[in-house]
Amino acid sequence: MSDSVLYEVREEVAYITLNRPDKLNAMDDDLLAGVAQALAQASADTQAKVVVMRGAGRVFCAGGDVHDMPKQRTEADYRATRLPIEQNIAQQVRCLGKPLIAQVHGAAMGGGCVLAALCDVRVATPDCKFGLPEVRFGTVASLGGIFLLTRIIGLGRAFELLYLGDSFNGTRALEMGLVNRLVPPEDLANAVHAMALKMAGHFGREMALTRKAIWDGLDSDFLAAAQQETLGAMQAHLSGDVIQGFAQAQQMLAAKKVKP
């Protein structure tokens, strides 16, 4: 596993930590591959009964790496690299026989919001920033996020978030059902660990059967939808719009850095 993702087990709770704090845990191929590997490790780890996904540093995950994504890919390259990585994550989430909790702080934007949505339960801070701004930057959400968002928050709200690309805080995320609980920043880690320990105290096989029953109800098209979303992102990349969109994103980041 790469240094971009860390894995540890503490009191029967496996922690998957996105570990690019200097890049706000922005997602590149290496980080995404690490997430898939960590999920597979957690699935096989007999010492872990519950899995928590979290981010190192100031945020959970800022989304796609704006310095990495504008690299123009051919369709063949996209199908050979990003598609199998994202499909592997979707497959690992689908087949994980343990509860999966997202511990969300700072920001969960774009792909970071999708990673949180892939988890069974999301615990966040009130001031955490959420959003799906892909449409503003010439790309589309992927990883099965569109499929799951329509089921988590409803079709109308999903359309609104995906079409407008606006950001919103944890309080609004709780109101729309995107997160399950809000916790003050200073209490977040302890609250999530306590929740995970409570789950770990239950019968593991029955939790796995419960999770399977829920996913079986969703699964008629999840993996196919996840693949289609990634292929949609590929088409956006091939169109060249993403080059312009992420150039704008880089300019926005540069402007923020020079502000007093």
C-alpha cells in the first residue's frame, strides 16, 4: 500500500486514513488505488469488525487533484488506469462485510463527498464543507456517487447538487440526510470511535448479513452504474473541457493563496 493511504487497527476498529495532508488529501490514481487496497485489507482482517475512513490534516478530502486531473488521457489510457481503479473501489465497498463509517471534517468536496457517500454512515462536523462542483470544472461525479446520492438524499436534491455545484455546510448536509450525525470538531474522533466500538460489540455475522441485505436491495445496477459514471467522466476528460475547468480551479486556488 502506498504512503497516500494508511491502515491501522485499534480496538477492533480498522482506520483507513487518506494521507496527502499537504494536498488536502486530493485524489490521484495512487491515493485511489490505496483506498481500494485498504478496503480489501480491512475486509480480510479478522481483527477488524468495523471500518472507519478519515482524512489526515485539515480536511477529509478536497476531491480530485486539480494538478493531476488536467493531464489529457486517451480513452485507452483511461480504460486501462482510472476505470479499473474506481471499479475496484466500488467492488470493495460493495463486498465489504463490515460496517463502514466516514469520519468527515474540514471539507468533503467532489470525489471526497462521493467517498463519504460510499460509506454506510457519515459523521461530520457542523462547519464541514460539502459539495459536488464537478459540473463547474468540466467533469462529472463518478465512483458510483451519483447512483448512491439519489438514494441517500432523493432524486430532486441529487439533481440540484449535481447541476448547481454549490457547496454547503454540515448542518445543511444533516438536514438533507447526507450525514447521519453532527459532532463538534474537538469531539469527532472520540464520537466516531465510540460508535464503531458499539457496532463492534454486536454479532459480526449478523451485521454482515444486514449489510448484504441492504446492498442486495440496491445492487441491481450499482456496479454497472459506477462503471458508467467513470466512463462519463472519461468522456468529459476526452472532450477537453476538464483542461479548461481545472485551469480555472488552479487560478482560484492561486488567488486564495495570495489573499492577505
